[in-house]
Amino acid sequence: MPFQKLISHPQILKAVADAGHTQPTPIQNEAIGKILQGSDLCASSHTGSGKTAAFILPALQQLASNSPLPGKGPRVLILVPTRELAEQVTAEVKKYGKYLPKTTAVCVYGGTPYPPQIQKLSKHYDILVATPGRLLDHIEKGRIQFSRTELFILDEADRMLDMGFIQPVEEIADLLPKKRQTLLFSATLKKNIVNLSKKLLHDPLMVIVKSNKETEELIDECFYRVNNIQHKYGLLNHLLQNPEWKQIIVFTATKQQADLLARKLTEEGHQAAPLHGDMNQRQRTRTMMRMRNQEVRILVATDVAARGIDILTISHIINFDLPKLADDYLHRIGRTGRANNKGAALSFVAARDMDILKKIERASGRKMKQEALPADLPAMKSCSFEKEPKAASQNFRKENRFWKHKKSTPKYSFHKKRYKKH
């Protein structure tokens, strides 16, 4: 079915054509018509299947008509779990709504100063993309009104609950008009997602799109058996020597590991940078900009920080550490093999990880093949995550120019209710 049979507004269709989309994906085919009918919707589809456009396109179609309700608040509220995903969704809104007059979007999330967000919220806007914590901060200060909110969208609801946002989500939902349309999108429909949908959605339609064989074949999955951390180092360094690999995301279990591994890879001559939650928004944005500009070839990231990354040149995912949850594995490998591009996902598996590997295979329904180790692995310089991780992280930040900024941020200390600069 072409987009013309799903979306009628010519300006939206023009933006879709500019983006190079000719045929809707299965989740878009199933969801868009049901959303435009006004039904609540609970939808599940694998990562990289086009879920974002599946709710943005009908939302823009609805915004093309004037709101009958007075006020300045958002007509559409989109709730997402992370800053990166908030930026990605906002970019998609602007991409598909660029020809629509008077359709503006505001994006608010933590880790950035309040004044610019307050200024944007004081003006007229139609779509609000937000993370739960920062949104509640603005609500408590009386900066947002929901009197004309017609559409409430939860994106990546499974991750939102994994991160402990269920109570904030329910608090925000209670503040919205009772008469509204609610959409819930998730990569998986676990029991807690179904329970949440029963609380927030009214008589919802269910849309479940499973990955087909063609989609699965886009990502080549395999694993290597490793003995210890040094074994991982040597194997990683060996694999990264392949010049045919474009850009790579290496996933680690902790923020300290991400910093240290990025530092070791840089010392080995690789173009590497970390991405994790301890970095402020300016640093994270700059890192992503360098990745998109291909100044960085290897991104060493944690699960939360990498959520929502959509870069088509990512050819390989390497699980330096396996995630504890099978769902996180599925989200990780969804960073590659996007837009019908081929991708690969490689995992380093120690003896203690075999149980996790079996859970991942059960969740994905696929048996992962084991690759033979290279005969001679070049060892990376000795490094232990248990030796002065904080100092190593600080040294790495000083040594790499992307951590440096032209203007340093002044530090403040709180003493006798006065801020003193030092």
C-alpha cells in the first residue's frame, strides 16, 4: 500500500517523498490507518522498523486541522526514555512536518540548562517531546498546560519501564485530559507493558509486527568464546583492523568501562569515543555529531546512552559485555541493519555468560553461530577496569580534544545560601 492511501495531506506526502520513502513499512501500514480513526493503540515492532514515522505521520495529519480548544499547551505529547531519543524524534517531526505551516515542536530533557527550554515553552507550539523527569520539573513550576492535548504517545515504553519511569509516566498521564487518544509503542510487549496499557489506554487496538525472515537476514549474528578481559582486548583490537568495517558501536556494561575502553582504543590508534550517562548533554551531542560526520569510527557506549541512535553507516555492533536482559540485546543490534542495509552483531561470551546467551537466543528465536577465534591475537596494552577507573577516565578526557571547550564552565559551591564562584 503506498503512502497516498494512508496519508492524505499533500504537504506531508511531499516531505515523505523528500525523505526518499516510497512504501510504508509493515508497522506503518498497520498503525497509521488505525491511529487516524481515533482509536487508542498498543503497537509492537522490532527496533529499526519505522515505529517513529508510524506515529508522527498521523499526528501531523491531525495537526493540519485547527484545534477547537483554547490555550498554548501542546496538542501532542510524546514521552520518550532518553535524551538521544528525544532529539531523534524531534528531528523526525521537523523532517516530516517541514512544509506544514504553524506546526512547531519543542523538545525538553534533563542534563541541559532550564532557561532555553523555559523560553520555548512560553511560546506557541503544537508538539512536545520530553523525557519524564524533566517534564515533571516543568509541570511542577506551572510552565506547561495540557488543556488542549489531544494525543499522548509513549515511545519505547519497554525501555521506559526498565529505567524505572512507570510512576512518573502514570503521574503525567493523570494530568492529561481524560478525553484523549493514547498510543503506546514498544519493541516488545512484556507483561508490565500490557499492564501499563490497561491503565493508560481505553479499549486499545493491538498491532504486533514480528520481524520477518528478510529483516533477520540483514543482521548477521555470531559470538566468540573468550577466557578473560585481556582475551577480549586482543580479539577486539584484531577485529577492528578490518578496513571494510565502516562505523562500529562497542557496548560495555558500565560507564567506567566505556571511558577506559575508548581510551585504550585511542592509544591503539583507533578513532574512538565514549558515550554514556555521566557525560553532559553538550559532550554527548558533540560526540554524536562527530560520529555522524564520520570523524569517529568507534563509539564505545552503554545501553541507555545509545538508545535511539539512528546512523545508517553503523555496520557492526560488538557486545564487549553481554547485556543482562535479552530485550537490551535486541535493542543493541537494532542500531545496525537499518533502512535495508546489511549489518553484523558480534558478542564476546565468557563461560559465565552462557546462561545469558541462551536467554537471548530464546527471546530472539534464533540460534547464534559461534565463530572460531583467530590463531594469533595481538594483545592490547594491559589495562584493568579495577585500577583507578576515575583517574583513567579524567586523563582520557584531558587528552582528547572533543572534551575541551573554548569556554570553561565556572564551578560553584553552596555556602550560606550564596553561590560562590571559584
